[in-house]
Amino acid sequence: MSSGTGGSYWADKALPSVFKHELLKRYLPQFGGMTSRQSHDKRVIYLDGYAGEGRYENGEPASAEIALRVASHHHARHGLTLECFFSEAQQKSFDRLQKVVQHYQACGVLAHAHRGEVDGLLDAVVQRAVGEPLFLFLDPCGLVLPQDRLVDVLARKRPQKRPATELLMNFSMMAVWRLGGHVRSEKGNERTLQRFDEVCGGAWWREYFADAAASRDKEGAAEDAIEAVAAEYARRLARRTGMLVQSVPVSHSPRKRAVYRLVFATRSQYGLWVFGDTVARARDEWWKTLEMREE
Ligand SMILES: C[S@@+](CC[C@H](N)C(=O)[O-])C[C@H]1O[C@@H](n2cnc3c(N)ncnc32)[C@H](O)[C@@H]1O
């Protein structure tokens, strides 16, 4: 299963990314503001684990530059350090990302770009965040880290309420759709299915598609199965980490099914409330952009 960005991904921003970035742009400063007092040196640690290029070819900021701008603003206005870590596996994307990061480093932002897989950086970031609030943003094109790995960080290494730990991650509905096809086909690739077993923390998800295969309305049943798998994934993450988990659908248009869900996890009721408010504002911007593009 592809894990890189191809074609015109970085030419300019697609509608799902409009929503994702509006959410990040609004929520990250709030997380910094809400949690910086939990740190002895007003430092908050941020990881963008699948960072991409940092900026679109048309000059618009992508996730990395959004965080760097928040860090720069927080530093100048509130004396707060948002220490940013970025990992990117593809050399070409990394080279572009590094240029963006270097620009902000030169302006005094504490940021680190790592060429390689997020799995290789995660433990070092968690170590760096001992005694500090930590925000993890995991936004792959395909499959995210195994749930056991997330549970190890969230429940074993960061079980406490303070300093805060939060997660925002992309759960690809397109990937689940394709994988559901593998379950239903006799020629389904077992290695691909096992990789998704790891993401889900077990093979439980396969049963949803086996049921769909037995249904008369296969297409409709498969759509229901995708939604059910995403909901069960969130429930399991909540149960295994003891966190409050919410997920929101992200799509190209109101008439199309979600390409992914953004899964948010926190231990703070207030964080959940602020997140909900931010989702509503981001959705508003998404509608405005949709209308503008349709015109
Ligand atoms: C959806 S794009 C990231 C978009 C970016 N977060 C944004 O919103 O602007 C996913 C990126 O993750 C990279 N990638 C894929 N697998 C990775 C891994 N295991 N570790 C780090 N980066 C990875 C891809 O090369 C791609 O650039």
C-alpha cells in the first residue's frame, strides 16, 4: 500500500487538507496556551510525524509551516517555546521541508527536521517531552503506526493527566475501503491485511467485511463496514489508553464519503470542548473554500 504523496499533492491544497489545516492552525495555539503552565520552563513539545514538504508549491503553508508559524508567534507574544519535531521519509519531500524549517530556525524557532520514518524518532521525542506537554500529529497518506505502538506511548509512557498528552491522527477511510476488498477477495494479499491488523491492534476488523460479503447490497454493506471499523478503532483506542477519543470525518465534498477521519485523543474534558469548537470553525472555512471553488 502506497505511503507517499504522488502526482499533484503538493501543487496546491485539496479540500480535505483545507479542513485539516484550519483545525491544526486553530487548535495548536490553544493547546500551547492551555498547557504551557504545566511545564517548568514554558516549553511544549510537538511532533509532526508524517510532515511532508512543509509548504505547497503555490506558497501556501502545509502542516509543518503552520506549526512553525504558531511556534514563532507563541515565542514572540507569550515567551512560550513550542519545540517542533518533524519526520519525513521521502528524500525529495524532506529536502523541501528542511528549507522551510531552516528559515524558521534562523528566526529563533526551536525546530528539528528528521529524514526517516516516524517510528525511528518517536521515542526520542517522548524522551524529550518528559515533564513537558506533548502533542502528536500523525498524518500519513496510508496506514498509521500500529495501535500497540500508540498505546505504548499514550498509556505506558504518558499515562498521567499532567503534563498533557494529546494526539491528532489521520485514519484513512480510503485505505480501509481498499483493504476491505482484500478481505472479500480470494486473491487478497495476506501481508497487506496483516499490516492493517497491526494498525488496528488485532484482526477483529476483518469480520466486518466478511459480514458485508454475505450481504445482498455489497456496496452499501461495505460502506457501513468502513464506518463501523473506524468507530470501533476509536473505541478501542479510548479503552486501551484511558483517553477521551473523538473522530471527525473529512471529505472532498458533502456529497462524497470521507477520505479519512481525524482521530483526536485527550485526557482533558476542556480540551475536548475546545477541540469541538475548533472543528466547527474549521468546517466553516471548509464550506467557504468549497463554495469559492465551485463558483
Ligand atoms: C499526507 S502527507 C503529509 C501531509 C502533511 N502532514 C500536511 O498536512 O501538510 C504524508 C507524508 O508522510 C510521508 N511518510 C510516509 N510514511 C512515512 C513514515 N513512516 N515516516 C515518516 N514519513 C512518512 C510521505 O512521504 C508523505 O510526505
